[in-house]
Amino acid sequence: MTDIGEPNRLDEETLWGLHAPDLVRYATLLVGPLDAPDLVSGAFMRVVRSGRSIEHERAYLMRAVTNAAISQHRSARRRQVRDLHAVLPPATAEHESQVDVRLAVADLSVQQRAVVYFTFWEDLDSTQIGEMLGISSATVRRHLARARFHLRKALA
């Protein structure tokens, strides 16, 4: 059992050295490479500052990183919804469905969003879109099919 606050136990530097590489790899999977180091350091500092006695340091730190990633995702979602509501006209049934569509589209990958935009808003065919994005027309059709599947599921 390790108590982070006791001097005769593992100190913060040792604990960081033991677990940081695994935590960053895990966080990269959850939030991507840009946010992972900050997420891990924040979660680590919260655990260290709590002064709690923990038995399984690695598992406890992994859970702290998971909780931080969930919190970050929820915060980003709330910010996104708030921003969408700020730019949309007052809520009506029609406008509420627009918010759902915009949120569903925001969940698509960047390539899928680009293909959906060029297909439905610019009315381009797969060959034209492929030329613009530097991908084959078959890849455009695949992205469009996946985007439609995701949108159907999200808006059902």
C-alpha cells in the first residue's frame, strides 16, 4: 500500500517515472496526442494532491486519467451545445432538429464531414470531391456511406 503523502513511500518523482509513459499512451488513445500530456499531468497532480493512500498506484492513476478524459469530453460537448445555441435562432421544433443534425455532423470524422459538405451543400459528385480532397472516388463513396450510417443512427 502506498501513501503518496508519506516520505518513506514512493515519492512523486518516482511514481511519475514509473507510470507516466503508460498513462500518456493510454490518454493518447482517449483524447489524442495533443491533449494527452496535459490530461495526464492534471490527473496525476489531482491524485498526488489528494494525499490518499492507494494500494494499486497504476490502476488508480489509469482510472484518474479515464475520469479526466470523460470530464474533458463532457466539457467540450457542453461548450459545443452552448455555442450552437448562441448562433441559432430562438428554439422551435424545427430549430431543435437543426441542432441535432449539427451535433451529429460534428461527431463525424473530418474526412466524412468534408465529403458530406461537398456532396450535399456544394452538390459535387464523388469524382469532383476526390479531386478536391486528393483521394479516390471510391474512398469518397466509402466516407459518404459511413457518414450516412452514422447520421442515420444518431438522428433516429
